[in-house]
Amino acid sequence: MQVKLDDLDTHLGKGLRAVYTVHGDETLLANEALDTVRRTARQQGFDERQVFTVAGAHFDWSGVLGESAALSLFASRRIVEIRIPSGKPGKEGSEALQQLATQAGPDLLVLVSLPRLDRTQQTSAWFAALDGAGVNLRADPIERRALPAWLAGRARRLGLRLADGPAGQEALTVLADRVEGNLLAAQQELEKLALLFPDTPLTAEGIESAVTDVARFEAGQLSEALWAGDVGRCLHLLDALEAEGEAVVRLHWLLADDIRALRRLKRALAAGQPQPLAMREARVWGPKEKWFERALPRLSLVQLDQLLIAAHQVEGICKGLREPGWPLDPWAALRQWTLMGCEALTHQRLRA
């Protein structure tokens, strides 16, 4: 059973389940969810905790199973926590996790922490067993459009006050720009602001003077901005990714793969295929599913064909070839191609 992180406190108020599986790449949210479950468990008499980290292909799962089955001399209720940084328990681990799911119960709480899982992992036998025996919690990154609201909620918890009206919204926008993609640092910066401005409404000027720029960017954020048609954000992300040393070839490949997936979806929908089935067959899931749902009605098949042809030209430039009408520099070519995508979505003529 999946429970949203925002609903975890309400869920725990109704009673602990036997198994909690926390998965996702957002470290702050994952750690907070695990801390919340542990704290609730301690309040209910789970006084002993054993932690196992699965490292390498030769991890001894028999120790985990033995610990879970053994009687404790010191506590009647115990927590067995398993950390799998790779997200791949292997064949032996798969069998062990399925067995653990059956052993968990009123006196044995099993916590499993994992990175972001793909569709194959989420449909595996071991994940299904853990999910069936308890709860799974996804610690996904906060999307840029949702980040100001998330920061506002965190600020309120720390007793921070925002300026009223547009000034408060501007403050949140500035703060989001400085901490995007780095929630651990965002929490630290908010705690610092709470010390610096205990009785003063938070403004953009105060944030600019006090908050370090700790933003971190990933290729997926560019995909999100592109298929939203957000020109300014696309250009900002391209500059940031280039400065961070991202490989232009990899970035181009990811965006070109988006175009190929969008073309498959457009053709499938035109042929009358239901959208959920078309998404699944095009191997589109997670946040990208939402981005594509918003973009598809705004793009014609002709536009997607043109973007794919242009993507092939940019690929040549990335490999050192010359293309008429295109810049020689791969990053400049990728910017021009990105503007073409935004232009197709917004129906506006754009210039780099």
C-alpha cells in the first residue's frame, strides 16, 4: 500500500504496519520519513534496532534472516532495518526480502530503504511482497513549480514569517532559485533564516543577503522545463548544467529520446489507443508522464517530426560535424534546438 509522505503522520496515528519501504532519490524526505516511523515505533515499545547495509554481490542475507527470527534477551519488540543503496537485492536478496515480509508482525518491524526504483523493480516479487505486508513511501524530488509552496510550509514550521502579498511570493521565488535540487541544503538555509530573522517578515532582499546559492540541477529538470514551454528556465538550466560540467552529448541524447517517445505516443493516440496503454508501451512513467500529458495536445506530429530531424542535426554537431544554419558549438546548437521545442509549444517566435 502506498502512502504519501504528507499523509504519514495521519497514517501512523492509526497504527503501525509491519513493513515500511522507503524509496526515492530525495535524501531529506526519505530520512525524515524513516525518522518518523522509528520515533513512532520507539513510542510503542520497539526498543532494539539492528541495521544492515547491503553492499556488493556477496552480502550474507542469512544474517538478516537469523536476526529477524531470533528471540531478543533485551526487548520484546525489535526493528530490523535494511539499506540497499543499489536498489538491487539480487536473487538471494529477493528471496530473503519475501521471507522477511512474512516474518514481520506485531513484534518485528521491518524498514527497507532504497533509491529511486524503475518500473521493473516496482513490479518485482520482492517489492510486491514488501508492499503487500505493509506500506511503501516514495521520496520523490520536489518539482520546481511546487518548490515555493514546499518552502513556505517548512518556513511556517520554523516560525518564519513571510512578507504579505507579492513581496512574500517574490521571496519564495528567490529562495527556490537558490536551493532548487538540494533539499538538504534548503532545510539548513531555512534554519539559518529562522535564527537571523526571528521577528522580521522574510523578504527577497533578506534572502539574497543571507542565503547561499546551493542549487543543484539535473538533466530531468531541463526535460520538465522544455515540455512546459518555459523558455527562461530552459536557458537558465542549460547555462547551469554547462557550468556544472554536464556532458552535452548525454543531455542531447536524453532530450532526443523524449522526442522519440512523444512521436510514438502521438501516433498511438491518433490510432485510437488509450493514453495509459500508450504511455506504458512507450515506457513513459513517473513525473515524465505528467509532463508529456500536458505537452502532447500542444504539439502536432509535423512539429515532432521537425524536432526529431533537428535533433539528428544537433547530434552531428555534438560529434564534430558541420550543419548549415546551426552554430558550430554543441551547447549553442542545443540551446537553439531547445528554443525550437519551446516555440512549438508556445507558438511564439523565439531567438537565442
